[in-house]
Amino acid sequence: MARLADAWGVATRYENADQQEVTVDTEVVVKVLAQFGVDASTEDSVARELRKIEQRRAAEILPPTIVIREYETYDLHGPATVELEDGGTFDVERHLPDSLPLGWHRVVTASQTITLAVAPRTLPDVPHTWGWMLQLYAARSHDSWGMGDFADLATIARRSSLELDAGVVLVNPVQAPSPTHPVERSPYSPTSRRFANPLYLRITDTAEFLQACPRTRQLIRDLRPENRDLIDYDAVWDAKKQALELLFPGGDVEMDAELEKFATYCALAEIHGKDWRSWPADRSEPPAERIAFYAWLQHLCTRQLQDVRLAAHEAGMAVGVIHDLPVGVDPGGADTFADPDAFAIDVTVGAPPDAFSADGQGWGLPPWRPTSSPRPATARSARCCAAS
């Protein structure tokens, strides 16, 4: 059983908070392996599954993951297609070129799909500096709409550097929640880790607002919710969504396949609720304009996150803005909708008992399947996730 679990990337033991080794119940291991379609319920089925793995490994020429440093090459033992992180592709006869860009890519051969990581040869010296750990939603200013936003983050980065010589701002995750009520309060349970949260948009800083007619600008200003002691996420989202709908120029919006899937999820969630697993099978497709609207919001987020980076850089921050990243995503959210085979939907991530939580913790987030072959993130998705 332990050999079979290890072959599928499933741990059968761990060290607890008291530094004691704990063996996972066999029943739990069997249920987790079932997520991969692996029958580990009897000794015979375990032996049969192990034979399958041995046969598969015998047919594989390359390891499932290849890690090289920049300027290095690698012998693939045959022809392959390289799919770069930025979406570009090219074919090779046998050897990886020594000019591959840094990042996470894929190599596709006739029989395998392999993750390729290209790492820098050296890392720059780590700056000796100090900075803030910031919960952006709470960092409200006079111009905020009920919660802190990307413009507030840019101001904090700029003034922290210029006035206090701070070199870094660590901010809570700013990944996207589902566009439904109630809006997810926790930044650690987003619908997607790859796209940004439009609740953090500064509406009055968008080019569309600045170019709007005086009457439209006043209509939008009138929507502004007040800053209160407690953040009303639903009210903030309703106000910002109305304002953004007034500003949306319509027409075609540039989007790649991943952004289109995310925007499609958002448009469907408006109709059927945030959990795609409960949506009707005979549902109709949402209007193309609504999909375009949610894709456009991500372009706005990208622009304002770029403004944050620029503000930190121009102010001389040694590091800049670093984003915390959520452990996982909502099991019924946009990322699992876009790529359900990458997740073990019926398993949840958590933590074993410790001194602070005697019963352990269940976070309600599905883990990634260690055997899945994730697609490289697109350049746009990566930009939406991080501001440094």
C-alpha cells in the first residue's frame, strides 16, 4: 500500500506538531487513491495497480519533471514540442536549446507530457530592508469605496519608501472571489488563484472613467459606498459592478483560452450560483457580452497592478510589493471549473491537530492531483496574480 501511495504522490505518514511520526489510516489512503481511479481496496487490487505503474514506467523514457538551469540543454532522446509559459511553441529534434527563457514550460513527446522548469543560474543578493505586512481590504483612504484598493496599495508603497525608507510591502492575497452574494470574505478561499479580485479596483482611476462624460462620472461618484468600521463586501461589489457596467465599452475584449474560461465561469455564476457542480446540465451559454465584461475587469486589474509595481519601483523600494498566495481554491469555483482533472475535488486540505487546534483544521480547499499535468500559466494570468 505504501509503495502504491508513494507512486501516486500520496503520503502515508507525517510528523506532527510534537515531532512524532503519525501513520495515516489505511482507510484514508484507500479513499484518497480512489480519487485517481486507483483501486486499493484489497491486496490483489493493490498488486494489480502496482503492475500497471511498472508497465507505465517501463514505457516512459523521460522523467515526469525536468529541471534545468538557464543556458543548459537537455537530451530528450527524440523529437518533441516545447510549449512555453508565454504561449509560444516550437519543435525540437532531440535536444532542448540552451536559450530557453526562465519559467515553467511543457515538453510534449509522442508518449509523454513533461513539466519543464528553467531556473536562473544564480539569484541576486537579498536586500537587507524592512517593510509592512498589510491587509489591503482594511487599508482604506478618503477615496476608497468601503475597502482598501489597488490605488491605496500604490500610495502605501510609495510613501513607505519615500518617507520611511521601507523596502517591501507584503500584502494579503488579492485573487478573485466568485462574483456572487455573499462575496467570499476570506482572501484565502478564492474562486481562482490565477486571476485578480475586481473589488480592489479604484474605479475613478480607470481610463474609462476619466474619459467618460460629466454626467456618467457623477452617476458613478454617487454610487460610492461610505467607509464604515465593518466592511460590507456585498455593498462594495454591488456599487463597483454597477459603476463598471456603466463604463464598460463593450465590443470584443482580448482574451486567451484561460481568461475566457474564467470569464465564462463568472458569467454563469451570476445566473446559477458560485458552485458549478450544482449547475444544470442543460444550461445555456451566457451572453458573449457578459463574458467580455468579466474579461475586461481582469485587464483593468492588470493595469492597476502594474501601476502598483511602478509606484514601488519609482519610489526606490528595494524589493517592492509581494503578494501572499492562497493555499488553494474553492472546490466549486473558477479554477476547478476550468480544469477539474487537476484537482481531487472530494478531498480537502487541512492541518492535523496541534497545540492551537486540538481537533485539527479542515480548510475546505481541494488539493491538486499530483499526477495531473498542469498547463503553464499564461503571461496575463501571472501578471494578475502578483504585483512584484
